[in-house]
Amino acid sequence: MQQKLFFKVLAASAALLVASCGWAAPFAYSTNQNSGTVSVIDTQKDEVVGTFNAGQKPRGAAISSDGKYIFVSDQPHNALVVINLETKAVSDTIKLEASPEGVSISADGKWIAAANEEDNSVSIIDTATHKVSYKVKMQGTNPEHAEFSPDGKWMYVSAEESKYVDVVDMAKRVSIKLVEVGARPRGIGFLPDSSRAYVASELANTVSIFDTSKHEVIGTVTVGLRSNGVLVHPSGKKVYISNGGDGTLSVIDTASNKVTATVKVGKRPWNMALTPDGKKLYVANGKSNSVSVVDTAPDQVMKEITVGDTPWGVFIH
């Protein structure tokens, strides 16, 4: 009897220790452009628990599927900095083309895409070898975001200095189509089943809705001022748009493709991330030096967290 009681107490103590240390929580990483750092946020406590260096001007990033590495674009050095998340130290540097910005990872975790703005190209990196496997030239000008479709068949790339989106056939490794959207396209997000894509156009204050079976725009939604970031909820029922000009998030219902809520956040919200369960959204506020935490059930801000100078985006694993 005493032995059973001892093990129950031991198990309870261990559970409390894990909870108090926050070991079960995913972490959010904010890339801070002007301070050259990444802030580490514990998503249970919604507090910054660490900071590490990540090149001179960290912008886009992607976390490996095993959670061991974060790949961060360093614009001044035309490189992708690979940081070991256990040691918080640079373990590798991957040479890219001029002015890399947006970074994404394929659903199977095998490939990373890095958009090279001044080279009008996207570098495709093998996550197993940490080497550039090949490069795809764009038809559009100044690619900012390059996003894989969840099924891995396509990559959509926003041409920031124009009003077009490149459609890349990943099997052929070539841009097969250039599609007109609103002026200055920025963020891109796909529904979980890859059937539709949403593209924000900053100067048009709109979001273009793509039918990915034809790679054609089938609708346009007016959102907030200077729309840029796009994030699709894991349920596929909502799409979040960050509006840099008025410091808000627009929430689009994917059944009606209408804005159903507007959430006030910090100044100049940029790129966002969701916890794996979809319950909390984190958005980088570039002019507030903060990250706003949004409860996605009522779509209301829970907290604002101070991070480094000019955060570009948030990435979660």
C-alpha cells in the first residue's frame, strides 16, 4: 500500500514538474529584423523565455519537421542561416541569391523554399543535406513569399513589385503560369486540401481567391488597409489576413468568403503562425516591437508580448 502511494506521489510530482517547466508546450519564434535576433516564446505562458542571434537581418524562417533546426533568411549576407534549436547556435550557412526573404517548408518536411527578391528566383533546399538542390526562375518580379501547396504539387510565389503570382509545377521545377492579382501581392495561404489559395495584395487592400485546379482567380475579398500576411486555420474554415496600415487582422470565413471579424492588434502586423491545435494565433507587429496573441475561438487578443526590434514574422513548432 505504501509503495503504491509512493509511486502515485512520484508520478504527480513529475507531472507538476513537466507542467511548471513548460516542456509540453510548442515554442513560437519571432524573427527580429533590426536587432538580428530571434525571440523564443513559451506558448503556455506566452512569455519570452530566450533570445539568440540569427544573422544580421533575419526575416523569413522555417522549422524542420523534427524540430531540431530553424532555417532563417539573412538578407544582407544572401544566406539561409541554420540554427540548432537545442544549442541555439549556428550550425550551418546556406548560400542563396540576392536578398532572400520569405521561407517555407513542404508538408512532407523534405524541402525548403527561399524567395530571392533581387534574383527573381526561388532556391529549393534539401532539408536532409542542408544544400540547395535547384533554383527556379520566376516570370514575375521581386518574389517575396514562396509557399508550397499541402499536396506538394504546386508552389505559389508572390511577385511583390508587380501584380502577379507565379505558379510553379514542382514536378517540372518550372513556373508554368503568371496570374494577375491586386497590386503588390504579399502573403499566400492554401486550404488544407490544396483546393484553394488566398493571396493578399498590399496596395489593393484585397485578397484574391484561387481555384488551384485551374490556377485562376475565382473571387476577391476587400480587407483592411495594406493587407500582407495570410494564415489559414488548420480546420480550413477561416483565413487570417494581417493589415499593416490599420493594425488589424481580417478574418475570412471560407464558406462564404466574406470578412466575419476584425481584430485590433499592434502596429504594422506582418507574418503570423498558429499553434498546432489552432487555438492561438501569434502575429508579429513590426512597428510595435511586439507579438500579439489571439484566441481563435472568439478571435480576440489575449496578450501582447514585447520582442526584439522590428519583428518580421512568427514561426511555431
